[in-house]
Amino acid sequence: MPEKHTILGGKVHVFRRDNSSRWQCATYLAGKNRRVSTKEDSLGKAKDFAEDWYLELRGKARNGEINDEKTFREAAVQFEREYQIITEGQRNPEYVEGHSTRLRLHLVPFFGDMGLSEITPGQIQEYRIHRHEEAVKEYGKPPARSTMHQEIVVLRQTLKAAVRHRWLDRLPDLSEPYRASGKISHRAWFSPEEYKKLYEATRRRARTPKNPRYKWESEQLDDYVLSMANAGEAGKKDPDAPEEWNRW
């Protein structure tokens, strides 16, 4: 269970999750739950930060400087709804479900109550630190680079959904500081519709090349696409596939 404390007569909660050494603070103000990391390991310093944070928020609320903006949680709901509908039949269902899992387990618990404008490059870096500490405490090692890459991809896509709906002016800088570019991974499969477009295009080019002198190369390319896409599938017949496909 998270360790919790209250200050300012119960108006502000200071808490620390089981898998993190840093304290966070939360309050309900101007009609919304608001939360932020104190970036402190010391409870005393965290309480001082939380008190200053709350008083600053209350002053902004009094002066009308706090907008009733959408939260990341609301943007995540909208993104999931759009993504599942728009990509139906075009993306591997497990890939789509993976996005929802990353939101549910990691991104929404951290960013959920934040207003979209509060998700700054600093907060995104705090998320990376939080995930590192969380994984080291639970598994004894930090999350894989590819794992963090996928989570930031989902974060970016969620914020893009917010921009499309004009809930956010622009995307914050999501780049990772202090590190050189890592290995870029690519999606290793085609959807059925994408593959159909590919083999139909190579078949047309093999039959009617733009230049007759390249007919042999075009036929080799067509054969290569069919053989690579169906490697390991010898002996299986697809009644809906073209004759060239089934010969492999």
C-alpha cells in the first residue's frame, strides 16, 4: 500500500508508491484532481514542496489563471476509442491491445490527473525516471529500451489525439535527453490488405515492366516477395490467394 500523509488540514495529500522512492502530492481544486511529483525523496522536503505548490495553485485559481482543461486520462479514453476503430483490420490486434495495456498499467497512473498543458518535457523525463526506479525495485533491472520506446510512442499518439481535438496547442518535446540515438526497430509484418497491394503491384510489374529489358528482374522481385512472405508455409493452400502465391 502507498504511504500517505496529509497537510494543510487535509487539503493536500502527500504519498509515495510502493515501487518509488520519490514523493508525490495531490489535491482537489477548481473542480479537478491535481497531482504532481515533488521530485523529493525526503518526506519533510516533499511536504514543503506540496505546501508551496498548493498555495500557488490556489492563487492561480483565485485569479482565474487555471483553465478547466482536459486531463490526460480523458485524452487517453479518446485515443483508445479512435485507435481501435480506425485501425480495425489494419493492425495486429495484439499490437492494438498492447497500446491499451501500456496506458492502463503505466501512463494513466502517472499522467492521468494532469491537465494536458501540465505534461511538459520535465514531466516526461520524470516519467522515465519513475519507470526506471519502478522496474529496478520490482525486477532488479531497468525497463528495456524498446519497452520505454513503445510507451513514449503511445504517449505521443495520445497527445496527438488531444491536439487534433484542440485540447492541446502543440506537442511537448518528447525526445530523450543525454542519450545518442538508439537502434530503430521496424514493424515486421504487413496487414492482409497491405500484403495484397504489394503482391498485386509486383505481379503487374513482372507481367508488364516499364522497360522490357527489366522483365527478368521484375519477375525475380515478384518471386522474392511471394517466397519471403510465405516462408515456412509450404504445403498450405489459400483458396483466396493468387495462383502465384499457392505455388510456394
